[in-house]
Amino acid sequence: MLILEIILIVAGIAAVLYGADFMTNGAVALAKRMQIPEIVIGLTIVAIGTSAPELFVSIVSAINGTPDLAVGNVVGSNIFNTLLIGGASAVVAPIIITKETVWRSLPIAAIASAMLIVFCLDKSISRTDAVLLFVGFLVFMFYTVRSAKNADQAESENKDKQDSGNVSIWKPIGLIVLGLALLIIGSNVFVDNASKLAAALGVSEAVIGLTIVAGGTSLPELATSVVAAHKGQSAMAIGNVLGSNIFNILMILGIAGIIKPMNIVGITTIDLSVMLISIIILWLFSFTKLKVQRWEGAVLLIIFAGYMAWLLH
């Protein structure tokens, strides 16, 4: 039984890696075909797709009466995204940060994190809290889509669309769909089997959410961002990380909390603080030459390792 679970965990990871490759290729091709900036694709299509595992796990957890797993999944995933994924992507290749990211995406991610901390002060996420989170998500999506349309209009005035017009739109869409399917299936296989192993060891629900489940549901973001960084698509990598962080809090906890309000017990102020501080550190690094350099990526990884050591001590 143990051998079978290990085999399924490895198979899940393999599916996620292949899915990330298909997703990145399809998203970049779609961005070029539609003349939409890569950062916008990363903040919308890729981020929503790679957040699907977190959405599924959190909603099911909330419905099943395990809110610590739902909130721990989101908080843990955001920490994984910023420290592990952002750090690993920067170590693979320095991440170029646009001014738009510094002045819009990063602040929104920080504000969303701060909102969650405030809502969790009473150890619960009420339906009102959840509605406010989801309204924030709708506002963010409206602003992002509007910016995409403006960018597309600007591009159409300055670039020749002849080359992109000759490329079929169905191929990149097909790659994105295939990539999403592999990402979601692979993540679910990984999480299911890893959670069984963790539960057998007597690990608490909150810790499982912050580590095993968060790590498993963050596999799509990790694979997609690292592959994108390796291919020189740094805008896609950072857009995916920030978009997923924003969606995790505003969309996922918003939907989960609207479906069923959640009482939180095992998620501590330290966990929530690490989530917010990590995004602030990434924000500060982004101001230096509008780039997250390799040594800064290493610092993020060291902080992540320290947090994991504290959590599992």
C-alpha cells in the first residue's frame, strides 16, 4: 500500500511538470496570437488554472467541516508561492519586474493578505468577510481585463499583426486545456496520497493544510513558474505567482466562505504574518533595478526553509 502511494505521488508530480510545460507554451502562444502582454495572461488564465487545485481542496474542506485545512491550504500556498516558487524562479533566472507589477500587482497581493489577517483576528471568516473578499476579486478582475484591452489596443497601433494572424488560435487553446487537465489531475493525485501518509503519522489538520496540501496544490504554480523562468518568460513567472496569491485569498476563500462560514483554530498569527511579510519582502526586492536577482531568490528560499523548520519542529 505504501509503495502504491509513493508511485502515485511520483506520477502526480510528473503529470504536473508536463502540464506546466503545455500550459506555459499554450499561454505564451495565446498571448502572442492575441497580442496581450504576458503579465496579463499570467495574472488571469494561467493563475486561475493553476489555482484550481486550491479552489477544489478549500471548498470541499469547508463543506466537510475542516476549515483549518481550507484556510491552511490558502495561507500555506501563498507562502509557498512567494518564498519557494518566487525564490526558485529567481535562482533559475533573474526575474525582470515591470513597473506595473511593482505599483499594481504586488500592492494588491499585499492588501489581500492584510485583509485576510484582519478577518482572521476573530478566529473566523464570516459570510460577510467572504463577500468582501469576493467583491475584491471581481474588482481586481475588472481592472485586469480593462488593462488588457487597453494594452491590446496600444499593441494593435504599433505592431504588425500579420505574423500572429497566421497562427491558429486552437492550438494554443488546446495546449492550455491539456496542461490544465494534467495540472489538476496530477495535483489531486499527489495531494490525496501525500495527505494519507501525513494523516497516518498523526499530523494535525492545520499543519497538513500548511505543508502537504499547500505544497501539493502549489505544484502547478511551482512547475509553471520555474519552466517559464527557464524559458526566459519572467513576466509569466511573476504574474503567475502574484495572480495565484490574489486569487487564493480573494476568489477561493471568498467562494468557500460564502458557501460555508469558517471557524479557524489551528492557523496562527505567525502563519498569517509570514504570508504578509513574504510578499512585502518580494515587493522590496522588486524595487532594486526592477529585478529579483539570484541572491535575492536564495534569500527567499532560506526564509522558506526557516519557516518550514519552525512549523515542523
